[in-house]
Amino acid sequence: HHTFFEMLGNFSIGDYFKEEAIEWAWEFLTSDEWIGFDPNLLSVTVHPEDEEAYVLWRDKIGVPEERIIRLEGNFWDIGEGPSGPNTEIFYDRGESYGDDMNDPELYPGGENE
């Protein structure tokens, strides 16, 4: 899973950076021109110390704060080479895939359906 394309928004390859990668990912997932997901069914995770990504998701993209989850595990590292905080986007497939509020993994990025 350590591919060249896994974390393009975390470092510059070409002439773009985190802000553009976040904008492009959101456009790709929510625009009717591309995938067309309902933005209200998407949540994002960020590393707790990555305030830049948090602010971009909240202020630039408009994701509500309750759907921006800070996770310590949002750090990409393969040992040698590029590494750093990352952000991920999750699609909520609905309650039929899990709605047990006692499940400690019931959050975007958790080990759940």
C-alpha cells in the first residue's frame, strides 16, 4: 500500500500542495461532473496537530466541525522518504452498516463498516 500515489496531498509533486489537493479531492467526490457523492454523507479525518488541514476542511470546503475528526493515526510514514500528517475522506453508507453507539470503533476512520 505504499504507492507513489497514496499521499500526493502531503507533499509537493509537481506544482500543488495541501490546499489544492483537498479542493480537488472534494470536487472529484462531490461534483456531479465526477462521482457526485452527497457532501452531507462525507466526513474527514485529520491528524490532531494538522491545524492547516482542519481549517481548510472547515473554512474553505465547508465541512461541519462535527464531521472533521482528529485522529492520532492520521500520520503517513514508510520509514525513509516523504512522511507527515494526512487527511482521509469517509463515506457514510448508513445505519444498516452499523449503528451500535456502544461500539468504540463507530467513527470515520474506525475499524467498522
